[in-house]
Amino acid sequence: MIQHITFAEAHRGTLLLVNDRHPLAAWPEGSALVSVGADAAGCPVLLRRDAARMLSALLDTVRGHGAIVPVSGWRAHAEQEALYADCLREHGEAFTAAYVALPGCSEHETGLAIDVGEARGEIDFIRPAFPDTGVCGAFRRAAARCGFIERYPDGAREITHIGAEPWHFRYIGVPHAALISTQGVTLEEYAEQLMACTPARPLRTESAGRAYTIFRVPLTEEGTSFEVPEGTPWQASADNCGGLVVTVWGAA
Ligand SMILES: [Zn+2]
């Protein structure tokens, strides 16, 4: 069955690679954002609805509500600009380059990224404490099952261009988060792998006992078309690198 998807629809997916080499091509609609709690200043922390629902499921899984607090979620482009400028002024160039993404190149502008902190004492807005022990460690280990990855792991700065951020999680969705986590790769490396998967030579894989068929087609401003088997659930997401990744539930 032939499906057609527009450029805007494709960017409502969860596989967008956003970094200093791939600025975000389409921003989320305001109506897609919901609050996941309040930050230290009492302002709502917003996430895209799909990411918010799974964050809540993840916190349920580890009984983390209250012990883990949202620190920063969706940021408007102007907010990222102000944060970048403030950080540059207060902490200088090296620190800012390591921890704050360039405006337009921040995952926080997608509404799919969340900085979380351990609810203990004063919480640092730029670098909240999120240890690998206790409930925070449990959150980190359960994240992939709920579709989240630790986006900037230690030792991956050459690839991500961002220093280790143990507090920054990114919603990728199922099964991709589990596939990334099992391989121990970054989103950059995973996106590269998917570039090789075509409709004729898809990636056939398994995650949590389910089979998946994954392929990629080129995506332009006009959108794109692809074929999926009739009656089979599927999802599609722009990769923000000129392609659309199609995930079909089942061994198509
Ligand atoms: Zn972050």
C-alpha cells in the first residue's frame, strides 16, 4: 500500500537528528506540547505529548515521581538564543561550547529532550546532578524500554560535539531507543546506519520479542512516498538529514 507523507508530518516523528551539523528543519506546533511539571522557578517544563506520556511511564516504572524532577524541556528558539548568550557571558566559550547547543541546533527545540535532576538541594539548571546510583541509576537503565536514550554519553564528544551530559535524555521511541542502547552507539552513528537501509534492503531486526522492518527513503520539501504491507502498523519519521525512516511492525 503506497503512503504519502508531507514534510511537516515527517517532522512530527521522533527520529530527528539535531546537532551542530543538522539544524532543526521544522519546529513543533505549540499544541503538541504539554507540561511535565514545574522547574525551580515555577515555570512549566514542556515536552511533546508523546515524549511526555512515555516520561511519565518511565517514572512510574522506577517509582521516580518526586525523586526525579524535570529541569528543562522544550525551549523556544529565542530562549535557546538567550541561554546561549547568558552562558557565554557567565561561563565563557569553552564551557558554553561543551554544554549548550547553538540556537537552532539544540534538541530542546524539538520538544523531545528533557534534562532531569535528582530532587536534592539546589538544582543546577545547566548541569543538574543525575548520578548513576539509586533511583537515577534505575531511570537510566529503564530509559530505553520507554523509548529514551542518554543522548550525550561520556567518551562520545568527538561524535556528538557535546560533553557528557548524564542528565539529558532524548525521546526516540520504540524500538529505536532499545536498538541504540543495545549497540551502545550515539544517535549520530545510528542515523548513519539507517542511511544504508533502503526499501529493497531494509534492516530486519528484533526488539523485546517483536520483529521490525526498518528502511529509509529520501525526503524533500514536497514530502515523500513509500510502500508498506497492508494491515501492518507502521511509523515514519524524518531523520532531519534529508530522509524519512519508516518502521514497520513485523517481518515485512
Ligand atoms: Zn539538555
